[in-house]
Amino acid sequence: MKVAAIIPAAGIGVRMQSQTPKPYLLLAGKPILAHTLEVFEGVKEVQEVTVVTHPDDLDYCREEVIAAYGFKKVLRLVPGGKERQDSVYHALKALQQEDNLGVILVHDGVRPFVTPEQIRQVIKAARTHGGAILGVPAQDTLKRVSPQKKVIHTLDRKDIWQIQTPQGFQADVLRRAFVEAYSRNFYGTDESSLLEEMGQPVAVIPGDPWNLKITTPDDLQLAEALLPWLRSRKS
């Protein structure tokens, strides 16, 4: 059965303090989104990609990213919604007529350092478990803090993981999770939280701390510094 990837790229860059939306900021002379799509383009297990972007950026994405870099697997470009969950749901609805769709991946458009092997591991685990996510164990001490910036208590770090993307799901499981979430007016911060809400187990695959999500100017500077090293590591 086919594997489809949904790439949310509708962020407007408030934390980035930039007039240019985050996915279209340049990393080594190329839009961040193009770096991300390049990885999925090279993974043979992924047959098609749907990109979700801000309605104002549809033409730019189509012409300056998808066409300019020749991404053949990007079959759909859909407008984003108010929240990330809405954006992913727009893409999910665009896929509803697809036959023989087995696994759907969701991956942040501004997370360009994901590796093909990580994508393959998530696909395999999603087929087995219904849902699978990448994550890394928390390394720092984590504390719950009050609105007044006072420590409430320290969390037990041994059970805390920082979750990344891609997240992968059997297509029918993900569709059902979205329907149930909207029926309860539940909004999660990621897709796996929708499965949690309906009691569906989600497998965690050990990820890589270098699978960076670029959301701030510091992140972009770090990504620029990391890119040559990460490229040499893969070669």
C-alpha cells in the first residue's frame, strides 16, 4: 500500500522576527522547505507528497520551490488553516479519494535535517502499531514553573521525551483521530496527541538531536553552521 507525506509549511514566522515566512527563508541559498522536500523526494518508500502552505504563499511555493527545484512527488499544494491541526486536516481531506493508501506521514516543513532512514523507521513502525513518532530522551532537568516564574516541582526526566517529526499513521487511524478530535473540539499540538485522546497507542522511535526544527533566528544560524557537517556525515 502507498505511503503519502503531508508537509505543513504554513508558518508565518512570528518567532523568526522576519517578514518572510519560515519555510521560505534561505538555508545555504535554498528555501528551508526545499531542503526538506529534497529528503522525501529521495525516499523510494514515499510515493507522494502534499504540501500545506499559507493561502498567500500558494503561488510562491508552486513556482519558487516545487517547480524551481523539480519536485516530482509533490502532487498537491493546499491552503493552510487557522491552526496546524486545521492545516493537516485540509491535506488529509485532499487525500481522501486516494486508493490503496496505507501510511500517512506528517513532517514539519522547517525540519530539513531528517534522514531517509528515520523516515523508513517511522513508516515501518506505523504499519505495525498504527501510529509512530520520532523522539529523543530529555537531557536537561525539567521543572514545572508557575506564571509568576516560580518553580512548582521537578519532573521525572527518565520518562520524558522530546517529540519530533515525521510522525506516521495508518491512514484509517489518522482519519478517525481527526474526526473524533473535532467532534470533541479537541486541538492537539501534534498529530499523535489526537491518537492519545482516543486511546490509540503510539510507538516512539529513537530519533536524532540534529533533527532540528527551525523556528527562531538562533535556530537558523545553528542550521547554517550544522549543514556542512551533516552533509559530510551522510557522505
